[in-house]
Amino acid sequence: MPIRRDQFYIEMKVSRTVRRLPGNGFEPAYLVLHRSGELAERARIADRHLEDCDLCARYCHVNRKQTLDGVVCRTGELAVVNSAGPHHGEEDCLRGWRGSGTIFFAWCNMRCVFCQNWDISWKGRGEERTAAELADIMLNLQAMGSHNINLVSPSHVVAQILAALVIAADEGLRLPLVYNSGGYDSPEALKLLDGVVDIYMPDTKYGDPELAKKYSHTPDYVRVNQAAVREMQAQVGDLRLNADGIAERGLLVRHLVLPGGNAGTEQVMQFLAREISPDTYVNVMDQYRPAYRAGEYPELDRMITAAEYEAALEAARKAGLRRIDRRCSDRWVVKWP
Ligand code: SF4
């Protein structure tokens, strides 16, 4: 299927020679598995999981190759891609100076009422892509000079990503793979990704299961998320940067501060500091805005205040976290009476 110009800005065709970037000594984790044939085997196993899906913590157990009935993520055999391109709004260690090569997958396994990308995650805006097309997108992002491949909302398309990665690795992909998820990942999926993902970037959205249920329809989010983050840390360890300050391997956790302390920031930071590592790289994000259905919840129907954001940062410091991303400026934070 041709890539449509209005949905993609990476449709340029580049030769295989150009797409094989010269190495700088870095080797992504998945290349080792690719050489041994294990990556292709993981893709085959993941494909079978689609037939009784347990690839995220929803555990729908539906055959996604046959039906979408009962499929929470609304995604069948093929991944739906909204857009892709070098993104300059990510953390400095991901965006560098040439951008992070983001691929935005449509649909989501979570149901956050305040979703900032609701047209993509709730409405599924995008087009189905085959494994070969997805591989092509990855290779074009590499040819454009991106520092990494940044898979946004990947939890429900792990099988499709693995299938594409086999092709892309064969064609010369050698960028680190960033798994940028909402943090509602199943152990089954994470097992398939062990040795494949270089940088895990999960959200840790909540510290209180009741609020996770109320705002994201995920009553077991805190338990699932904490187990997932523990597993991610076990696989890749604390975030490591290269000499240019670009992330190459490790864990980077994002936490979006909600108005009125509804994200449970204190509990989240204490979990990260005590149970993961005081050197966990954490981005305490200030860009909440009342999007999508947030207006139905009066306590969420405003932006956060400067004082709330400062309190969140203080909670992180007080918990003992030593690597807090401070790229966030005050531009999103409004004064609130
Ligand atoms: S990925 Fe998750 S939400 Fe989608 S069908 Fe599988 S278990 Fe359900």
C-alpha cells in the first residue's frame, strides 16, 4: 500500500546504500538476536499470540486475525500507523539534534479520559501497515538521521513490531529501539521483547488503583505497571547516555502530573526510588491540559499550577531520585488562583 503524502512525511525513497548508515561503534540489542535467528523466532511466537491475545495486560484472549469483537485495542492483524517522522519535542537525550524517529501507532490498550492524543488513541486515526511497510518507515527514519526509533503506544502491536524489525534489521537498521508505552504491558509481551528493546520509556501514570480505574479504566494499573517497570529495569538497567548525551540503553520513566495530585506523584516517586533505582531517569511532565473527556471530571478540567508542578518535582527529589529531567520549561504551566 503506498504511503500517503498527507499522513506521512517520511515517504521519500532512499537507496539501500543510503539507508545503511555508517556505524559509530554502537550496536542495538536486537542485532545480536537477529544474527542468531532468535529475532525471527520471537516474531513467529508473537504472531501466534495474536490468535489468543495476551500481548498486553487487558488479556482479551481473542483471535485478532479473525475478529475485532472483544479486542479492547481495536487492532487486528496489522498495525495502524498514524504518522511518523523525526520528533524534536522529546527529552534531550532522545531528540538530540536530529530528532527522535517517532512512529505513532493508532489505537491504545488504555482508556485515559484526558488523553492528549485522543484522535489517535481513541479514534484510531491512521492506516494499516504491513510488516514490510513498517520496516520501510523505520529505515527511512534512520536515513533521515534520527537518533533512534521511537515506538509510541506500542503495547498492543508488539507482534507487528517484531515482524517489521526482522525485515528492517536485515535491511540495515541499527538505531536503538525506544519502547514508549503507557506502562500497561503484560509479562508475556515483555518476555518477547527481552534483548530486543534498547530503551524502555514507560509511563508510570498513577499511584492509586482507584484513580487508575476512574480515569483510565485500568483498575489493576498500579500492580501491572509496577511489575512491568521492574521487568524493564531488570532487562536494560538505568539509562546510559553516550559521549554526546544521547540515550543508548536503559530505562526512562515518564510521569504526567495531574491537577489536584490525582496522579499520586508521591507514591510513584517513592516506588521508583525505592524499588527500581534512585538513578532511574525520570521525566516529571508538566504539559497536562484538559483534553478529550476531561471536562466531565471537574477536578481534571484545568491545567496544573506552577505550585503543583514544583511540588511534584520536590516529591521526586524527596524520594531520593537523582536523575530528574528538567527540560520542561514553564511554558505549559499557568498560574491558577
Ligand atoms: S493487545 Fe491487549 S487490548 Fe489488544 S487484543 Fe491483545 S490483550 Fe486485548
